[in-house]
Amino acid sequence: MGLADARALVPGLHAVQANPAGDVQALSKLAEWCRRYTPMVAIDGLDGLFLDVTGCTHLFHGETAMLADLMRRLGNAGLSHRAVLAGTPAAAWAVARFGADAKVIEGQDTEAALSPLPIAALRLPRGMASGLARMGLRHVEDLLRLDRASRRAPVAARFGPIVWQRLDQAMGRLDEPISPIQPTVPHRVQLAFAEPISTADDIGRTTHQLLMALSSRLGRENVGARLIELSFYRVDGAAERVKIGTSQPSRDVDHLFRLFREKLEGVDPGFGIDLAVMSAPVVEVIDDAQIDLPDNERPGQQHGASTLPELIDRLSNRLGKENVFRTEARESHVPERAVVSALPLSPPSEARWRLPPRPTHLFADPVPVEVTTENDAPATFRWRVHLYRIRALEGPEHIGPEWWRGQTLAMTRREYWRVEEENGRRFWLYRAMGRNPSWFLHGEFA
């Protein structure tokens, strides 16, 4: 009803401005928090969540205990709620919104739980529910009666197949998959605490224990992790998450723990952490490798261990994966295209490309400079206010645009010079050979 009508009925009514965007954000945050119970969490409309807890209830000592724990935590957070655990998403949705109270519905009790509910509990469009009511079909039990009598045809002819599809989904005769907010992670371990933890030592020991459990599971499948996510669920309903990546598949607990240790310092335990979950969403098969024989002269050395991948992993997790790479040549005369970045441990390119000497430091964008020439060769140039006098030079090297690439790389023909100034610094200059030639500094040699 309108606000004026509502206030006429309840003079002391307190009205609050609606915030749909905030509601969506809060529901998404709640969905993330519910991943403490299962990785399969989906958002249902504007005010509901689906949790597929298949295979997870034993971690909470059964379905009833899991549901009770969920409702207790929601209540402590000040959230009004209704929760039902049933064999199908449709049955749980129907009883949660139209049933008497929250409960666990066993598979054999689904029909009894749905029968007294109104027909709208099957998630039918409002107009369709009204039409069914005019036919005398007001409750789910009315449809079940027709179903048992094999009299589906009249309803399907008038309202289409959706009525019976919804009933079959609720009864478990038709699958209804949900779309989780995060992809399913098969490699997942967790650790719950009787008393919340909050110290750095406890967080470190928990991480190490979870890594050992995860490594054991990965070892049984002969795979290693490329990405590991660690979530700490706090008693105040918030979640702290950290993740690490590796350049090669790994299940080395010590190495992975060293990567995590650098990031655990940023974990805020709040008033305490009561659950920790570790998952490996990206894994790869670990190829068998030949290890070295023991060396009696260096008994403390770890044989067969490569320090380069471990160093790359530490740098990548500290600096960012995108900031750790190697360069390799590409078959192009154009300086901007002659070198590309590659993954640190990727196989080298098969291209065999030979170029004249190139500067160690190639500028991202050529810098305009003022150049004076003698006999059409550079004699001096001014860069960053300083004037450089050239005492030796080599060139020119002519580089033209790659005409077969069309307009994808716009450039004019260039005339490059390798020059050395009076103090020994060596630069790479070029003249853009257009209608109005201009000079640029493109790099500096070591």
C-alpha cells in the first residue's frame, strides 16, 4: 500500500528510504559468507540464497546441526531469516517462504511438506497462480491429486508445461541445477575450531595444517596446485581471504607455506576466527622428474629441488604476477614489436631472429629531442635540458613500416643512429622521415 495509507493504519510507522543497490551488495556479501558451509552458493532473486550442501553436512555433524548452526549465526548477526534444508532447491524454496517454520525435510517427507502449501509456492507467475485457483487448484496437494490420476493434459493445455515442470522439480523428478557465485572447487579442505583463534601463531599453524591435508589430497591424484585460496571466517560474520600462485604445479608444503607466510601478516582476525577453508581451484598434473643422487660432501642440500621456480613464486606473490616475466625476440624489425614478454618458465621461442645491436633500455615511448646535424648525421642533441655532443656514431639503419600489417601499427620510415657522447653514454636516435622530419630518442645502451 502507499505510505500515507500505511501511516493512517499505524501512526507511529517508521519509514526508511529503500536502497536496492545496498541490498544487492549485502546479499552478495552474505552469499560469500555462506561459503563456510559449502562452495556451492547461489543468489536467488533479491532476498534469497541457495546452498547446495551435498557432501558437506558431515563436516557439521549432520543436516540438523548444520541448519541450526546457520540459523544461530544469522540470528546473532541480527538478520531475520527463514531456512529450510530439503532434497531439492524447489522444495526448500517453497517451505522457506510459505511453510510454518524452518526445518529439515527428508526425501520421503517432501510430498507431505509441500501438500498444504498454496500453489504459488511452486514459483509460478502470479497470473498463472490466480488462473489455477479459479479452476479449483489452490494448493499443491490439488496438483498432486491430478498427477496421481494421470490427468496432466488439461492443465498443460491451458497453462503450458511450466506447471508440471515446477512440480517435478520440487518432487525431485526433474533436475534443477543452481548457478554458484564461484565455480565448484573439488580440492577443498577445512578446519573448524571449538574456540575462535586470533593470534598470528595459531593462524600460521592452521595454514600449515591445511596445506598438509591439501597436499595429501593432491598427491593421491598426482596433481599440483597452481593457485591456492585460503579463507578465514570470523565470528562477526566477515571473511578474510588470501591467495597465492605458483609458476609450476606444486604440492611442496614447505614452499607453499613460505608463500603464504608473507601474506598472513595482513589477516585481521577481528574478534576471532572459527573456521578456515583452503581450496585449490587451479591444478595441473605433475610430471615425473629425475632427482639427483645424494652428495656426501653436501649432506644438507635438498636434491632435485629447483630454486628458480621457488624464487619466481616468491617474487610473483610479492610484486604481482604481471610484474615478473622474461623477454624474448619476435620476428619483426620494428623495435616496438621485436621483443615480447613471456612467462618466466615458459619454453623458449623457436624463432631464430638476428637483429643489429639494440639498446638495453628501450623507452616505452620515443622522446622528442632537438638535434643538430653535420653532413646529414647527428652532431649534438638536447635531452632533459642537457646538451650532448656526439663523438662517435654508427648508422644509419633504415626501418620501414610493416606494410603487410595494414594500419595496425602506424609509423613512418625511420633512420636510426647509434651514437656515443663525450662522457661515454651511448644512445639510440632516429629521424622520422616524413614531410617534416623530426628526431627522437628511443633508447640507451648499457
